[in-house]
Amino acid sequence: MISLMLGIAIIVYMVSRLGMNKFLEGLKNINLFWVIAAILIYIIDMAVRALRWKSILQENEIKISLTDSFLAYGFGNFVNLIVPAKIGDISRSYYLNKKYNYTYISTLTSIGIDRFFDFIGVFSVIYISSLFILKDLILPIWIKNLIQIMIIVILSSFILLYLIKKGTFKIKNANNKIKKVLKEVIAIVNKSFSNKKSFVKWFLLSLAIWFLDGIVTFLVFVSVAQYLNPFLVVFANMISNLTKVFPITPGGLGVFEGTMVILFDLFNIQESQTILVASLDHFIMNAVTFCIGFSVLVINGIKVSKIMVKKVSEHG
């Protein structure tokens, strides 16, 4: 509750800087055609995410429909939106366990791989977009630190994957139950990264996912008659999304918007426009996520309070 109030407080503060009358006037002048286009692109974005995860699962002989992958993904994001802790990924596993009886170990490991490609995708898109916009700009130290931390995380992940594939980790001192779990995790990771074609496929899908995410923000800018450099918008969107890694508020509420406003200020974009766009952009994403997630919740009779991995070692 405190984190939710913090997120709302940040939004209220930004809107107060703009002025409620100006904010409402800006909303009235929005071109709904481009807002609808942004919503459709975001749904496509989610569908591509679902396709990537479905492919990762299939590589490990876990077969689900694209629809269920889409619904599970949406449900996971929905839980992240309403709970100030990153349990959305567990919620995806919970959904598949409830519907298909797949084990938590198998699905959670695939989600870890899915997240790994998210990191690679985000930083690849940041790098590509930065080539077009950062020639004469000096980034604030906090952005540099954030990027450096994430690069370390990615490099550490690659090293860990390499060591797993080489069989560096020997499971000797663990009890039988833990050994069984670790062996299954290692087997899934090995299998997932043994197919080079799949790796390339997941990487390309990751690029598409994050460029689509940036295009959503670009279309929201167009809806308020702001025609910015698309690469600038994509870059700002990627950095803002990185703040969601740290669950300060549910779904990055307030933090995402605040980061985006600060970033566009570096490029001398009017604060009055960026506050409106950042708020509307995040609202679109959260509204679509809420509709999908709430539908899954009601139709399947799921209780968020019961989503936990208490039987991971017992295979769900």
C-alpha cells in the first residue's frame, strides 16, 4: 500500500507541476486515432512476447497454445501491476501449473531464460538508438550507473550460462530433493541454449518486442502533435523501462513516468508535453495489462494470495 501511495504521489506531483487544468486540456486535445493505434501496437507487442516464451517452452517440450502464453504473460504483468513485488513471473508459472499441471521448475526456468533475452533486447535497442541521438549529449551519472549495472548483470548471466553448459557446477553436498531440482534446471538451460537457430530467433524477437514498446510511446507523442526523433523516443522508453527492474512501486507507477520526464528534459523537450505523454503512455500499457489480467483472474477463479512457489521442489 505504501509503495502504491508513493507511485500515486509522484504522478500527482508531476501533474501539479503542469497544472490540472493544463493536463485536462491536453487530454481533450489528444488525437484518439493515434491512441487506438498505440493500443493495437502494444497488444501486438504482447503477442510477440507470448510467441517468444511459447518458443522457449516448446524447446523444452512444454507445449501450450499461443493464446495461453499470451494470457499467462498478461496475467503475470497484471500481478506485477497490483503487487509491489516482482511475483508476476511466479504468476505465469502458477497459471500453467493450474491449467496444464506443468511443474514450477520447468516453467520458472523458461521464464528466467525469457527475462535473459529481455535484458539482451533492451540493451541492444538502447545501443542501436543511441547511435542516432547521443553524439553531442553528456548523460547524467545515474543513467550511466544504471546502464553499467545492467551490463554487469548481462555479462554475469553469460558467464553463468557458459559455466552451466561446461558442467562446471558439481552437485554433491545437496540433499536428494535439491539435487533433483538443480539437475532439472541445468538440463533445461543446456537444452535451451544448445540450438543456435533458436537463440537467434529469440534475440530477433526481443529486438522486435522492445522496438514495438518504443513505437507505442512514439505514437502517443504523435497523438499530442509532437513529432520527435523516433530513436530518441525509443531510447527514453528503454531507460524508463529499466527502472521497473527495481520494484519500488507496483508496475513502476510514477517512477516510469518520472524517469521519462527527466530524460526528455535532457533533450530540451517541453516538460508539459512529456508529463502528459508519459502518463498516457503508461496508462495505456497498464490498462491493457489490467483488462487481460483481470479477465484471467475472474475466468480461472485465481486468488492472487495463493500464488506462491511453496512446492517447487515437489514439482508443483
